[in-house]
Amino acid sequence: FIVFFFFFFFQAEDGIRDAQESRGLGDVYKRQVYVWLDALTNYITALGFGSENDVLFKKFWPADVHFMGKEIVRFHAIIWPAILMALDVPLPKQIYGHGWLLYGDGNKMSKSKGNVVDPVILCKRYGVDVIRYFLLRDIPFGSDGLFTNEALINRINFDLANDLGNLISRTTKMAEQYFGGIIPASREDDEIDEQLKDCFKEMRFKYEEFMDHYQFSQAIAEVWKYISDCNKSVSYTHLTLPTNREV
């Protein structure tokens, strides 16, 4: 394996300056390659770039969008493109630097401070999908976001258990109570059905628009507006049914 000693650029307060990818080790003939060079090229070498089997590289590269933490944007927006251009490899189509996940007191999570929240423990206790939902729903993507156990529990109780859980529970109970658990193959839509269809079309349009711009929390908010509309529809339908029993 041949190591090429490139000169790249770093962003500095006084503009752009050269930066070497290796440093001396005391002996003029001995140098050490900085770890970030290997870390950056790993994006493509892990996919088989430069090997006999580059099927994955051809399938997945260039990336549609390259996500990374905001503190390492300069490596990915300056040095990484320089490496790719030197190799005559296409650049990522987009680069997006996201924010930090902060602890409840507003400080950045750090092992040295001992305020790191273990995601494995959270996932074992609440489930992976619940943690994913909380992070995408509660924290505007791209901005710093606060994590507290209280905020997590509130999302679980109000959104997942109350809104979504209540909708699923009432819908399935009404299907069992009024249709023997079998949804009719066909029926005529009434005014409420048409309204829900219109609400869904509007929700889908806004959802896709927000997702295309990586505004995940706003996209999910639109879905929850529709869930609220569905809950209202179930309440109204239940009141107008011939047999008004608690469901």
C-alpha cells in the first residue's frame, strides 16, 4: 500500500491554509499519518473501493447525503472532497452537519464529565423504536437538542400511549364490537371519510416536503396532526353508531 503525502486545506480565521496529513516523529525519515486520513478514506474502502470486489462501492457511492457532527464539518467539507478529487472519485451530493445531543443542564455529553446517557440501557428499557421516535420528534435535526428522562417519558405517555395507542385500541375494539373483527370489503364513504382522505393527502404532501429537507421533527408533527384527526373521527363515529357502548 503506497501512502501519498497530500497537502490539504484547513479553514482558519485568516482564510485557508495548507495542512499536512502526516507529522514527523523526530527522525527526518519517519512520519506518522494522522488518524483522520484513514478514517475518511474508510467511507469508500469499507465498500470495496480499490479492491477486486467493488460492487458495494459502485452501488452506494456517491452518497446522496453525508451526515456528520457539526464539529467535524471542516474535515468533511474541505479535506474529504480534496481526497476524493485527487482520487478522481465523485463527491457526496450533499453534506449535512447535525447538532449535539446535550444533557438536561445544557452541557455536551462527555465521558470525562460522566454525564453520558447509555443508549443501550435506554433501548433495553423502552425499545429501539421508542428512542428513535423521541430523538427524531423532540430534537429539530441540525440543531442542538436536550435530553432528559422527563422529556422522554412525556413523549412516550402523551404521543405513543395516549394519541397513537388510544387510536389503535379504540379502532380495533370498534371493529370487533360492530363488525365481528372483520372489516367490510366495501362501503360507501361518508363526509367524514372524505375529510380524512383530504387530511391524509395534505399530511403526505407536507411530510414528504419536510423529509426532503431533513426536517424530521416537523414531518412527524404532521403525522401526529393526522392521528389527532383520526381520533376525532373515531369519537364522532362512535357517538353516531346505533349501539353506543363504551369502547
